[in-house]
Amino acid sequence: MPLPDCLYCRRDQRLHDVMIPITSLQVFLLDLFKEQTHRGRCLVAYQGHVNKLFELAAPELP
Ligand SMILES: [Zn+2]
């Protein structure tokens, strides 16, 4: 369940200030950081909100 204060759940201006959405995968989102000191730095975020990997259902685990 999305959390109201989570940057990745809300995907609001705070996120768009620092990242560029690249694509939406089956259960993950891929965003590229605008700050590219480390070229290609990106983030893969689960489309939902979990605190630990073990909270994911088996089919969603990488
Ligand atoms: Zn979240």
C-alpha cells in the first residue's frame, strides 16, 4: 500500500526534481538520476511500498 510521505510512492515534484522517469516494468519503476557524476546512476523502485524484500510475494522477487 502506498505511503503518503514516501517519495517513491507519491512520485511528485520532489522526485521529478532529482530523477527522470525512464520506464515502468512489470512490478518496478526505473528512474534516472539527473545528477550524473556517476554516469548511468539510476533507481529501480518497487511499484508499491514495502520496507523489506521479504515483504514481497515470491513472484515479485528479483
Ligand atoms: Zn513507498
